[in-house]
Amino acid sequence: MTYLETAAQFYSEVAQTPQVGLCCVQSSPLQFPGLNIPLQMQQMNYGCGTTVHPAELVNQPTVLYVGVGGGLEALQFAYFSRRPSGVIAVEPVAAMRSAAKQNLEIAAQQNPWFDPSFVEIREGDAFTLPVADTSVDIVAQNCLFNIFASDDLSQALKEAFRVLKSGGRLQMSDPIATRPIPTHLQQDERLRAMCLSGALTYEQYIDKIVDAGFGQVEIRARRPYRLLDCDTYNLEADLLLESLDSVAFKVPIPQDGACIFTGKTAIYCGKEEIFDDANGHILQRGVPAVVCDKTARKLGSLLQQQVMITDSTWHYVGGGCC
């Protein structure tokens, strides 16, 4: 079998027999007023973080969710898009589509505001999304794209870019590796399906997103995910995997490169009240201003003695000078 066939078989198994924490470190589902998440959905919460960021979900956006899983995040997105096909979920595994439909029917019984028509489940995969060009506001995926080999990941990201409207957002949560994963683990198809051996490093992951055409990437969270120890995985040293939540925007890439926000700030400490670099960045003396990593490098180089650049917090929710 190909690695994708192995992954499909694996997720067919866990769709029919949910196993809590089987492949991913469980994250607590976000709770919203009036939202009741069925127990079966919680047991099938195989994601490594969250792609549901309420600030991104105003005006009932059309959401394309890739890899429906047990339907948990599709239900959460539907909370903000309460209309037929407000959420379109694409899933290649028949057993998972069936399980998600059943779970959503249960959710309708427990949530008076929810109608199963709010989530339309379509057969398909990440490489040929069954929706038109520039037709959705948000594409989301949780702990799926890390499974893909390099060329397949590039294709999935390009497909997400294709179907997004201008200014649309790709919201993802994936494991990343703190150093390159050795070849013998990458070639283990079962481990790859379990989200343990396909992860890229942070730098490789961001480069892939930018290469697909996204001009701005914002890191919502970065946290420890799983430790691959020497003895179990035949490694020279323990290897830490992390979970990365990100939002990438379909906006043009500036001539000097994409804007990547990781929570850095620039603090002007010169003699003037305000510093203006004539490129849209105005710093008030002593007041931290959120900047993208590119701007942080430029300001730090331009005014080494007058600007303090703080470290990445790996948490960014908007604002600042960029």
C-alpha cells in the first residue's frame, strides 16, 4: 500500500472504533455558550490543537474543512455559520464520513440551534478539493497535512490557495519537529498515519505555506506535542515534536518577502517621542509594537542601540505596526 492508503485504512479503523488519544495528544475542545459537544465527538478528537479562532469567524463565513474526523471542529465552525452548507467538510474515508454524519445527528439532538444541513460532507481529498476557485472564506485542517509527503503537501496547500477568496484564510494545526525527522521514521507509513513521523521543522513548514502563495502567516500557538524517545524510535537523541496553530492569509507576497508574525515586538528607546521608518512602522518611545519577524530584523539592524526586539511569544492575535 501507499502511505496514503495506509493512512486511509488507519482512519477507517479509528472511525469505527474510537480510541481516545490513539494518535494525537488530546486537546480540550473549545466551549461556546449553548454549544454541547457529544461524547462520541470528544472521543474522536484526534487533532493536535485547534483551527477554530472566533475572531476569524465573523459574518458567517463559508468554511471548507479538510478531513472531517468525528465532526467536532465542523460543528464548532457551524456555530458561527448557521446556514445550509455554511461548512463544507471534505473526507476521503467512507467510514469517517459515516461516523461524522452520525455524530452530527446526535449533535442536532443536543443543540437546538444546530441543523445537520449546516455541515455538508463531501467525498474528496486535499489534493483535488471538490469546490470552485475562490469560493470559500476559510480552509481549515487539523493534524492532517503533516501526514503528507513533501510534493503532496505542496499540492494540498496550492489547492487550499486555489479555493480561497482573496483575503481568505488557511487555518491549520499540525505537529512540527524541533529537528529533521530521520529517514527511517519518515518511511514508516504507520507512524506517518499516526502523525508521528511526517512533521517538518518550523522553518520548512512556513516555507511550504509561503511557496504556495500566502503572503502573511500568523502563529496562534506553539506548544509541546509528543516526545520520540531514543529507545522506542531508534534515535541518537530524544526528539521533541511540537503542535503549531497558524492562520495564513491569501494576500500578495510583498517584494521583500512574506510577513510572518510570531509575537515579536519592537520597542523604541531613542530620544524622540516617535520613530517613523517611512515604511509604515511608527514606534512610540517605550511602547511595545507588534511587528512581523521581517520587520523586527530590519528595525533591529537599522537602529541597534535604539530599538529593542523582544523574542517570539509564538502567540499572535492581530494588531501592531505591520
